[in-house]
Amino acid sequence: MLRYVATRFAIWIPSVLLVMLAVYALAFYGAGDPIKLIFLRAPGDVAYNPQRIEAIRESAGLNRPFIEQFAWYVWNLVQGKFGNSLSSGRSVWALVSAAAPVSFQLALCSVILTAVVAIPLGMLAALNQNTRIDYTILGSALFLWAIPAYVAGPLLMVALIVLLPGVKVPYGWGGIFDVRILLPLVVLSFQPIALIVRQTRAAVIEVLSEDFVRTARAKGVPEIMVALRHILRPVLTPVITQLGLIMITIVNGAIFVELVFGLPGLGRLTVQALINSDYPVILAITLIGSFLVMISNLLVDILYPLLDPRANDAKRSR
Amino acid sequence: MTLVQPNPAIIEEEPPVSLWRDAWHRLRRNKLAIFGLGVVVLLAFVAISGPYLTPYDFLSQDLAARNQAPSLAHLFGTDDLGRDVFSRVVYGTRTAFLVAVVVTAIALVIGTTLGAIAGFFGEPYDRIIMWLTDMAMSVPNLLLVVVINASLKNPIARWMEAQYMATLNPFYRETIWIDFFLVFGSMALISWPPYARLVRAQVLSIRTRPYITAAMALGLSNRIIMMRYVVPNALGPLIVSVSAGLGTAMVLESAFSFLGVGVNPPTPSWGNMISDGLRVWQHYPHLLAAPAFVLGLASVAFSFLGDGLNDALNPRGTK
Amino acid sequence: MTARNAQERLLDVKGLTVEIDGRRGPAVIVDGIDLHVGKGETLGVVGESGCGKSLTMLSLMRLLPNKIKVTKGTAEFDGRDLHKMSTRELRKVRGGDIGFVFQDPMTSLNPVMRIGDQLCEPLIYHRKMAKADARKRAVELLRLVGIPGPEERLEAYPHELSGGMRQRVMIAIGLACDPKLLIADEPTTALDVTIQAQIVDLVKDLRNKLGMSVVWITHDLALIAGLADRVVVLYAGTVVEDAPVDDLYANPSHPYTRGLLASIPTLSDAPTARLSSIGGTPPEPGRRPAGCPFAPRCPLAMDICRREVPKLEPISSGGSHRAACFAVNKALKAA
């Protein structure tokens, strides 16, 4: 198992390096001179002192060729040095480690909420295929899938204020046990829920036509147990494989949700960094984001054989 | 035992029902899908004939009539510059369709080509292309694209300006092309992998199916096998994902505009109308509601249509 | 082999009609079938694929796919109509009084569940056994159906067993609660010929040991010659002949049955002899001809066959041999 995880890392590293290289190149050639970016914002006459700028450039190694600078950046990363933010001057590590817990907690809650809500709903829809229940669930899922977080968020806020006039506007962060998390959590989970409802429904319909479900009924197993013991297990396998995709949806969604609801997480940090062309921060966030997705995919690969004994066998024989 | 002539009255066949007619039949019974199709057709009509439908120019400002609530004169009201929101939404439809169609077309061409190469030619192309695909699908794509957009916008603008100075060709003054070029390019960049995967999987699975072997055993030419067996079987899933992809592209474009890296004002796009509306929604909810509603409607319509097509074209899954 | 207690009926199906809700409207698949199984009797149900034999049996357990429905008829099991039972009662019958063995043991066993768990389910739900007791009984059952090393097999997944072993597991599941009736739906079709014979012998053996009734569905007349007491031949959703097994082989009456028997190759055939076959194909559901469904392919077809549907009528003195054919009846009357 350990060797397998190591192999996965080995495959992941070149791809993430390529992505980082792309972002670094964009920063290098696109955004222009980082020193100028800093000093244009700096007070006083520093911005107009070309000699001083050159000196700093020299000492930071920013006059060296592109590939050398990128190698230097990666080498620092390996040592755990993420560099400093261009806009605030604070260490990127400090910024990220302040923001990451907010986003991670939110993402984790969202994954749990999705699993708890979407899998039963998807099953319910499939077991009542082509009835009103099915149409309602499927229609709502398609609807939720299509509504962007930055539209759903404000509209829900309005609705909440109108419906419960006394309530304070849910804005800001107070940990996962604070009421204020509810609205952003719900909005963030809309798309993952829609995705999993549809996946589950399709998977259940597929499994329902399998002979072994008929066998279970012929054995006189009660319908509820047929659903829980015979249908759910084989359905979970294809659904679990969507975890990576869900993670991407959540990471994407977090950008908007954190912005709309004023959560001090990675999403908001991203948007601020974009506005300020703060590339060290953007690079660090890209790294974290793709690490998250990689870990999710790895988790899927580890869980898969536990859920489907046939996959386990196939791997062993390989 | 003697062979008996079959009774001709019984064997007489109804005309065989083709795959597409059959699919249309199933689609027609799906109310959500028909609703989706109706909305898509309507929006496409609006997108094409937009300028002839709008009572006002999308840029004409009427400072005397700012931030008006919806009325007969202004169906969706007016914005902070007194522009008619209805006309802007109609022009936004144009932008949305343009972006969606072009992006999906580019992504489809790239994806289909790479997927088909991977499927048909196998190693080593397969490995390289699939590695690229996996990579593109395993990074937070929105983040990447936003970064690309944000960083390339200024350099390209500078380059265009320089070209204009050098050539005095007025084409280089049309900064709107930068927007479209960047938006198309970066969105296509993250949109192609699903198509590549799909096409590769289709090619691989169809190639080994017994009916292809059977068709080859019958001595049918490669062209006929491609046209009659491979294409119809691969087309269904592709149509489904194109329908879903069009909707996704529209939402994606509005997400870009929302983050300020999409199509720039004053070109109307639903996304930048929404992000403008968000700033004042407490006072003028119609400025948010109108574009948000139309965007939601379009996206939902594509999503219903895609789902209906999926059921209609994969009859196996609907029994 | 003679019918034991054939008078006392365990299963009595009358006028069973099954329809599919097709694209061109409803189509009849099973058209008013009458059949019965006596206590301790083994009934062979024979017909081509698509003749409705599996659907008939599935309809008894109300296990038909969504778009297929029973529209007419009764099916009494032990004096109670299966189609009118509450779902609760029905559930007690399924796997309790009636055991079912399906065609393909690969797809009919749950691939992600251990053999032991699948085998224990009927015991737990019908006998209310505790898990430990159920497992003991499961080991006995596996031993009964001739699976070596039953204790270890309980922990296996279906894909770890061979096809024959899987079908033995299916049979063990069918037998778990000592059913009064075992319905076997082409249980040997997916297996190799040598394994087929083993399974047939196994069921024969178990039937003699446990004294249950068996319905064995097959398209292979030769296979059930040594197994069944009585055979019902189905064609296009109707019973065309119903006879004690020896009688059927010695004296096949319906032209379809004769065609089926003639198409079985025998060792006494000359090596150059052409295998006999029945010309034409059975009618599709929804496109059944007026009159006898076999008339278009029948060598003896007369005018009346294309107008009227023949009824199942006795053709032997005892009335135990019945056939639905105008030509046969005419010949009998003439004789």
C-alpha cells in the first residue's frame, strides 16, 4: 500500500510541476516586473529610485534567466519556503495557513453534507423511476447544478432576510459550529449534491436491472433491505470515484462562496491575490488545490478495492 | 419435416425505426427535455436576431431614467446609467451563445482529435494524451484559467497597441478581440479533456465489440464500418456531452465576468451584469434578478436537454 | 418415473395472461396459460427462447420487469392466489415456500457480497435465525449441494468460484428454507455440458431426498427426459401439449412437439442425415396470427387453424395427455 501511495506521488509531481511552471511563466512574462509591482504600491520615492530597484533585483536573484528562477523557486518550495506575498509582504505560508483551515473545514463539511443528502435522494429517485418523486428530485438536481454559487448565495441571503426579519445577515466566519456556516455550506454543496444525485440515480437504475437484485427479491428479502444490502454497495463504487470531481467543484465553488459570504478562506485569498497580481500566493494556492484533488483521487483508489472485491482481485493478479 | 412458406401477411414488416427516430420518440415523451429544447431554441433565436428585437441600443444611456424598476417601456427596468436592461440581456444572450458555441467547438475539435488518436493508435500516444488529460482534469481548473486570463490580458493589450503604432491598422484598436481571444482560448483549454476521454473510451470499446468483428467478418469496407457502426454508436454520448458542455460554458463565462476577467464592459454579458447587479441588489434587485434569471434559465435548459438526450440516446439505461 | 400424488395440486395456474407495454401499445406475451404442479411432482416446461416460459414463472413470484404485467388469470399456490397476496405474505412465499434458481449464476449472485451472507439471507428473514445458527445451516446446505470445503466457501465472493460451483450455491439458496416448490429457470444453460449433467443429477437427488415439487424450465427436451414426471410444451405464450414424460417421448402429438423431438440428433441417425428443423420463426409478441399461433409454420395446417384458436384437449383415454391442435383431434375422431 505504501509503495502504491509513493508511486502515485511520483506520477503527480511532474504534472503539478508542469502546472506550476505554466503559472510561473504567466507571472514572469505576463504580469511584468515583480519588483515594480511591489514598489509601485510602495509609499514615498522608492518607486522612483531605479538604482535601489536594481539592487534589490540583484539580491533577490530576479535578474537571472527564467528557468533558473523557477528552479530556485521549486528548490525553496522543497525546503518549505513559500516566499513572501508581493502585496502585503507577509510570508505566504502565514497567509495560507491562516486561510486554509477555514476552507478545509468548509470543504469537509460540504463533502459530508453531500454524501448524507445526495445518496439517499438519488436512490429514492431511482427506486421511483419515472414517477412524480423522481421528476421532482431529478428536476431539482438539474436546477441546482445550473445555478452558479454567486447567484444562489445573494438570492438566499435576500430570502432569509425577508423570511426572518430579525435575523442578522449571515456574513463572516465563526467556525463550523457557528450558525453562519449554514448558508455558505448549503450554497457550496448545491453543485456537488446535484452531481451525486444524478450519479447515484443512474447507478441505482443500472443496478436495479441486474439479475442479483431479482435473486434477492426471490429470496424474500424485504424491499428496504434489498435497497440497503444489495443495491447500495455496488452503487457506492461508481459514486465514490466522483470524489476527485467533487473536490474540483468544491474548490471552484469556494472561490465564489467565500467572496459572497465574506469567509476568510483560500477562495477569498485567491481573489485578492488575483486583484493584486500576487503571484507567490497564487502559486501556493494552485499547489494546495491540486494537492487536494490528488489526495481525493488517491483516496478513491484506496477505497475502491474495499468496496468492490473484484477490483481487489484484479490488482493482486496484476 | 417440410419447410413451410411463411404466411406473407404476418411477416410483412413495418418500416424499421431508425436510431434517431427512436431517440426523438423517447425525447418527445420527456417533458423536462422538451422544455429545455424549447428554451434553447428560443434563446438561439434571440441570440441570432437580437438586434432586431430590442427596443433600445444596449449602449444608449438615458441618464434621466436611471435605475428604473421594470415597466412597459423598459421590460427589465434600467441600470445605473439608464441603459435598458432588457436590451442588454438580449445582447448578453448573443455573447453567451457566441462564447458557448465557439468554446465548445474548439474543445470538441481538440478533444475529439486527441481522443481518437489515443484510441486508434494506442501506445505511446495513448499514454501521453491520457497523462495530459488526467493532469488537466486534476488541477482546480477555474483557478488556472482565471490566472491565465488575468496575466495575459495586459501583455496582449500592450502588444496590440504596439502593433497599431507600427502598422496603424485599425484592427489592432479593437480591444474587444483580446477579451474574446482570451476567454475562448482559456475556456477551451479546460473544456477539452472530457471530450478526449469520452471519444477515446468510445473508440476503444466500440472497436472490440462483437458487432464490429462481425461486420469485418462480413467483409464490409472500413468506411462503411465507420459510418454505420462506429459513428452512430459514438455520436450519442458525444451529443449528450456537447449539450451539457454548452450550458457549462455559459456559466463559466459568467463566472469569469463575475471575477472581472471575462468579457469586458461595455460588451454586455450576463456575468458582468450579475456582478454589477450584486453591488446594488439591496436597492435595485431587478438588476441582479434579470440577468441571473436568464442565465439560470439557459443553464437549466441545457442541463434538462442534455439529460433528456442522454436517456433518449442510451435506451439501455432507461428500461 | 411415475407421477406421485399428481392429483393433489400444489401450484395451479389458470388463464394466466402476461402483457408487455411496448412502444406500439400492449402486446400479449403469455396468452392464457393453464398449468399445474402436483405435490412431489417434477414438471418440465419446454419451449424456444421467447415463448414466455421464464416470464410465466417470474410472474408467479411477481418478479416481472417494470413494463411487463399480469393482466388476467389466477395462480393458486397451496390454495392461495399468489397474485392477490399482500406484499408481506408474498415475501414469505418468496424464498420460503418457493425457491428459485436462475439461469446465469454469474449475474444472479451479488458480486460484492460473500457467498455466506447471500446464503444466510433467506434463513435470517424467513426462519428468523440468529447469524451463528444461519451460518451453521449454510454450511450444511453447501455440503448438501456437494460443495467441498463449505466453511471456507462461505467467505468467498462469487467471482472466486467456478460456474458449476456458483450454480450449486444458487441451488443451495433456493433450498435454504426447505421450499415446497423449487423453480429452476434454465439452470444449466450457462454451464458446460458435463457440468449440466452434474446439476441435473444433483437436483434429481435432492428432490428424492427432500420430497419437494420442481418446475424445471428448459429449451432442451433431451435434458429433462430423465428428470421430469410430466412435460408442458409452450409455443408463443400458449400451452400446446401437456403429457406424462414417457407418453410425450413415445407419442408426441402436437406438430410442434414432433418438430422439436425430430430436431434432436440421435446416435442411430445416419452420419450423412440432415438435421431436421422447423421452418420459419415464432411470431413476435403483438404480431400473433389469428387462430393457432403455430399455423404459419405447421405442416398440417388447415383452414380452421388460421381462423380459430385450438383448445387444449385430452387425446388419451386417461386424459393425462393433452394437446391443442385441430389436426390431431380430427385424426383422433376419424380413428
